[in-house]
Amino acid sequence: MPTSLQTIKSNLDQHLGENLTVVAQAGRKKVIRRRGTLSETFHSVFVVNLDQNENSFERVSYSYADLLTKSIDITFDSEVEEANEEEADAE
């Protein structure tokens, strides 16, 4: 896991425009899972445009500190596809 906010921002800048899944802790036993596209990164936050079929609002923003403190977890679709290809090659 990156150890600085600048490192997190740099990593996210490389994935602009990619589809992702955000898993956020909303309480002790409640988890919110949202799918969307990473649209913008700013100095202290990043913006995800959400899939309108699954959500009632258009976009949501998170701070880089949320990733650093593991309040949220993001997974890019491209990373999942790469992992699946590696598993298929191993078999």
C-alpha cells in the first residue's frame, strides 16, 4: 500500500478514465459497493462517475486519506482482467 498521499494520487492519475469498483465501510457490519469510472483527480480528492443503472446519484468523491487509512478499497477492472489472465495461463 502506498505510504504517502502524493503516491496515491500519482497511481490514480495513471488510471484516469478506467472502470473501477469502490468498497466503502459504512459502519460496523455494513459495506457499500459502487461501480463507476475514475473521472478526475484533484489536490486532495478524486471523483468517481457512478453507473446510473446501479446508483441514484451521478458521482461521488473520496479523499486520498480514505485509501491510506483503508476506509475504502478500490479495484480497477483492468487489474481484475490481468489477474484472471494470469490464472488461466498458470493452468
